[in-house]
Amino acid sequence: MSKSSKPPVQTGKAAADVRADQGSVDAFLAKLARAPKPKPAGSGGRLLFALDATASRQPTWDRAAHLQAEMFQAAAALGGLDIQLAFFRGFGEFRASSWTNDGTDLLRRMTGVTCLAGETQLIKVLKHARNEAGRQKVDALVYVGDSFEEDIDAAGALAGELGLLGLPCFMFHEDSDQIAEYAFQQIAKLSGGAYHHFDANAADTLRQLLTAVAVYASGGFKALADHASSAGGEVKMLTDQLAAKRGR
């Protein structure tokens, strides 16, 4: 991490426990609903799905590879969803796939990747997102990672550019690294997106969040609320709370 990075405030075990409770997912969905959404429902969406593929990420990478199928299924009725997979690993390696609306193709791409040790390259992800959004509208960036080892000011400047382009970053933070927490929260805030912490073993939470963003990218808040009505359970409960906050 560069000298320009701002160290996070130590929150302790109690704050970590709070982040993991039901209210944290509710707060994530609240921020999700407030993010820019100029595209009308029914016109499909484009989602950039970026992941940290350094060595510590292999278990969650494998989990996300299988959960992404539900992203396509949830978005299909809303006009579909094009996804581009981007990742970094090893010594300076960064890759991005072509855009696809084929869940089987994306699963094949993801299961063919093995995580390799290396430093984070989130700034490359943000630069790539900026370039993609400059060519054609991208509705959301999802990033899943567990650490941050770069210049927070440089990352923040890029996040601000994405915000001006109407491309919100939804930062999914695995585990409890506080430097990453601070960086991800700043990127989410400056881009107009949202931050959510999840436990490495919380596969169901990750599934809910990925599906929620897919629905949002395809149809906006109304589509998200409709999805919650059909899904029921925790998703319905959280969306009802979100709707009350919005005065609906």
C-alpha cells in the first residue's frame, strides 16, 4: 500500500460482527437502489464481473463460478444480461474476456482459471472499466476481492471517473482486511455504487448479492423489488425494508 493511502479506523470484533448481520445486506441493497440507473427496464444490461485471482482467492473463485449461472437466470426475464469476466493474478497478469450472454460459456471460462500468487491490481480493473464504458454503456461493475495493496488516491480518482460515466462499482469484500475495507468503501462511494462485507463461507450471501446486481443491471430498482417478491425469504424481507426507506 502506498504512503498516500489513508489507514482505516480500527473497528474491532464487535464491528465485524455487525457487518456480518442481516442489517449489512439491507444497507447494501439500499445503496444499490440509489445508484445511477438510466437504462429503462426490459432493455437488458451489461455487467463487468471482476475478481481478484491471486492465490488466496481460489475457494471463492470456484464458488462464484458456479453461482454466476443464477445471475443469468435472474436477468433473463428482464431482457437478458451481457457479462464480461475480468481478473488479475500472478506477476502483472490482467485479462478480460469478450462480452457474453451465455452462462455456460462464462462458467467454462471461469473454471479454466487457476489462481496464482501476486499483488492486487484493482487499478487495472478500474481503468479497464473506464475504457469499456467509454465505448458502450456498462450498467454495473461487480468486484470480489479480499485485499488492497495499491494507491488509494489513484483508485479513488478512477472511481470518480466511473461515477461520472454512470458506472457504479459494487465492491464485495471477503474476510476482514481493514485496509481493503477502507479502499473498497471509498471506491464504492466515489463511483456511486455500494460496499458489502461477506464471510468466506457465506455462499448464500454471495449468491443473493450477485443475483441482486444482475437483476439491477437488467431492470433497475423496480426489477429488484419484483425479484424479491418472487424469491421470498430474506430477499423479500430486505427489499420490503428498502422500499419503506424509499417511501414506497
